[in-house]
Amino acid sequence: MTSMELVGLNTKWYRYKNNLTQEDYANKTKFKMAYISVIETGNANLTCKNIDFIAKSFNIKPELLFHEDTAKLAKKLPIRVDMYRKNQSK
């Protein structure tokens, strides 16, 4: 996996673990929802500043955004995590 894919998948994973939709996360970080989508699909070439910002938003160390194990878990999540979370609560 590339660094961009790792950070994207880990961002998706931590957003999922925090029970946040992309809209919730956009409101929390002031990122646009479209940008969050680009990040999570591994298509954003993030600056170190944005990586630090994302990590801080989840209260984690930046290096956790590069862990392959959690990225692999995130790959197993459905595309629409918010829909998955709603179905799990039934």
C-alpha cells in the first residue's frame, strides 16, 4: 500500500471507530466532505501539517495513520460506513 492509501484507510478506520459519518467529521475538522472522501480513498497527497491535524482530531499519534494492520481492517469496511453503523444498531 502507498502512504496515501495507508493514511486514507486509517482515517476511515478511526472515523468509523469514533462513530462519525463523513458529514460529522467534516463539521468537526472543517474539511469539506468531498476532501474527506478523497483522503479516505487514498487519493489525497496530504501535507505533514494535515496528517498531524487528522491525528490530533482523533487524539492519536500521527504514526498510527501509517499502520498497515488497521488499514487492512478498514479495507473490510463497507463503502458507506454510516449505513453500516445504522444497520448494526438494529
